[in-house]
Amino acid sequence: MMTPAQLRGAPARWRALAALVAGGASALAMPPFGLWPVLAATLPVLVWLIDGTGEHRRLRPRLSAAFGYGWLFGMGYFLAGLWWIGEAFLVQADDFAWLMPIAVLLLPAGMALYTGLACVLARLLWPRGPARLLVFAAALTITEWLRGTLLTGLPWNNFGYALANDLRFAQGASIVGLMGLCWLTLLALSTPAALFDEDETPGRRYVPLALAVGVLALAWGFGEWRLAHTEVGTVPGARLRIMQPDLPQDQKFRYDARRSVLDLYIATSESEGGLAGVTHLFWPESAFPFFYEREPEAATRIAAMLPPGALLITGAARLEPTPDQLRPKAYNSLRVIDSNGRVILDADKVHLVPFGEYLPFQETMERLGFEQLTRQRGGFAAATQRGLMNIPGLPSAVPLICYEAIFPDELMPAGLGEGTRPGFLLNVSNDAWFGITPGPYQHFEQARLRAVEQGLPMIRATNNGISAIVDPLGRIIGTLPLGVRGILDGGLPTALPPTIYANFGNLIPCFLLALSLLLAHVVQRRQMHV
């Protein structure tokens, strides 16, 4: 780790390189590596680079330099953490491979703008000494929230997931959610920067780090206690089976392979002794390379597969007629099919993936020859709001299709009244787009944290992994690893009473952010009058 003096004395190009490398190394804190202590070496580099912008006498050059260092740090972080998105463009390589380098570079470059903005905000309130770490953590937490909200949002690899990789630290999300974990991660792991503060006495330089170690120890201890002393039961009468087909993505949407795809699903579902006793069978997102109502043979075969009274819960596209009858709307949906082969319940996806499920300015882009990765003509339509799924034989479920599970602020349906708390989270996904890469690991860990935040178990069915049954503390009851074909049987864990976060949302982390900025402002004012 470079010292502040070394950074200040280095040429501008080397400082820029330090920002880029530190950002790239920070991605090691995310799944599947989970090396969160690495942030204690990389975050101080960004703090020192912002310190160095104070050499400029005028404000504008200070802010420009701070933005540049923040953008480079973010570019390194997101490029190293999201390179795997390029895999999706190789599934239909003849049509989309040329877009891969553009997407792999453009998405990190855009997301790095938020890191640059955070450094600008921090520089505006930058006091001397340890108080600047409060500003640093608050500014980055605010822009991480903005990154997950603006322009449809993409909170992927939020810094809070670094600590959440450890299930004991993750229990803090039941109180402060992802936003609070983000603030804690950034504040605690940036404190090594204070060890080199020249204006502080040697003894006082260790105070921020000692406080950070103490707070992290308390958070870890709380998580250990919660995991050891919280009892979780099982919903009576529910015997679940998750089927993971591990179907290659280049076959999944081929209409001419519809029979072989269904053969695979049914054979895998019936493996290991058949479906006797199974009450609910779960298949992944977009299971069928066809619209279910247009293939009566599929309904006949599913009815023959399911035991009497059993239900199939599967991801599947559905069509809805439009008034003009020219082109029906297509929805990416969760569908419940009974043992007679009839669809008895639907839940449509609310938060669609831009360029994956729809194109901005869809009609214009299609006329120019562009199409989204799913190649659904006209793109998918979005549901106006999320509702609960009342699946017979189970508590009510929150339907989450694919990456809807990474948006904590959008998770729960609006307007839930007394006595309408759901019993579990239901997440179906299709991460086969991204192969055996870090992407599916990151997706699973982000989805799992939603269970901890809300105190609700999660059933997760994916095409190629990671499928799992997760209890409301985030513990994995059973799992099917990435790249494995098979089935997972188990019960449904019971929900816990609403967590503090479930009741108050981001109120507590917002208070912590406001307090951080207020304390830093008070310190800055005092420093100006000394």
C-alpha cells in the first residue's frame, strides 16, 4: 500500500494508475472471492488521492481532480467486477458479439460516474483529519444509493455486499439494510488512511482504526448471537422440489428444440424416485421456448407429470391481447400451473432489464435494426406494480424475477396492511447468459441478503445455478451449485417477525448519513476558525 507522501510525490499519470489499480483490486471483496479486508488497503488510496487535490488553490481544479480519481477508481472496480457481462453477447455471437467490447467498457464507465460524483461531493466538505472519513463514507453511500435508483438503477456490487459475504456481518442488514452496511463498510475500512495523518499525534492516529475494529467486532458478535439464538420452523405440509436443468443458453430459446427442452425438464424433475409426495415443483425463469397457451401438448405432458393436487411454479413468457389486436403484449412472468395443466395464477415482472428485455425507444430502435438480447419482437412489457402471489398450499409470496431481487427499495409490494405480511420471497432467474463466471455468484449473494433484511425465507430456482432454499437469517438450507443439473428437495422455512429494517426501511441509515455529514461540517467549521 502506497503512503500519502509517495502518492503526492508521484507524477499525475502514476496517481491515476494508482486509482485504477486500487479500484480493480477492490472487486476482490465481492463474490466469489469475498476478500473484504482488501478494502482496508484500497479505500485509503482513494482517500489520499482526494487529500492530494488540496494542493490546487482554486476550487474548480480540486473538484476536477477529485472527480477524475473517483472515476478511475470506479472504472477499475466495475470493470474488474462486471467483465462477465460480455458472456451474454457470445450466446448469439453472430448477431451480438460485436457489441461485447462496447458493453464491457461502457457499463463500467457509466457506473464509475457515480464514484466520481461521490469524490466531488466529498471534496466540497473535506475537513482535515479523521472527520474526512465520515464525509468519504457518507458521500459514497449516497451515490451508491443513486446508482441503484436513477435511470432504472443497477445497485450491482454495492460496497455493502463486501461485509455481507460473512453471514454474521450480514445480520446487521436486519437493522440497517444494504444502505447501512454500505456506510459501515466504507467508514470502517477506510480508517487505515488515518494512520498516516501528519497533523495528528502518533497515539491519536490509531483511534479511528481502533474504533472501527470495535464496531466491526460488535457487528460480528451481534450476528453470531442472532444466528445462534433465533429459532426458525418449517411450514407444515409443504414439500418443495427445485429443478435446475443447466440448459445451455443457446438452446433455451430455440423453438425447434421445444420438445427436447420439455423432455429434459420432465426427466430431471422426476429423477431420484419421481414426484410422489412433492406438493410444489419450481422451474426457473423463462423455462419454455414457446408461449404455453399455444402448445397444448406441453399442458398435457405437465398434467401427466404432476401428482394430483401438486403445482408447478415456473417462469414463462405470456401474451396478453391488446385492444388493437395488432400485436399482443408479452410479459416475463411467474406462472402457477395445476395438475390439470391449467394456469391458475400469474405474476408479471415489474423491473425489466434495459437492452436485455426491452430497448429504450423500442419502435425507433427496431426500425434501425436493433433488438434486445431476448429477441422478443416489441420487447417485453412491464407490470405496473408488484403484488403478492397467493399460491395454494403455501404462505403468500413476493414474486421476484431475475435481478428484481437486487433492488431492496422495490422489493415489497406497496400498501401491505396489517396481517398481509408475506411468508417468503420467490426468485426465479436465468443466469445461464453469463456461464461459469462471478456473475451468478454475485447475483445469489445479493438475493440472499434480501432474506436477511426482511426476515423472510427465499426459494430460488435458476437455470444453471445457484438454486437454493434460504432461511430468513440467510442460511442456506439446501443448494444446487453453479453448472450442475439436478433437483433440490426441502421444506419451506417459516418467516420471522418483521425486522427493524422491514418496519423502518432506510430511516436509520439516512440518520447515520445525516449525522456523519453534520459532525464533519462542525469539525470543518472549527478548523476554519483556528
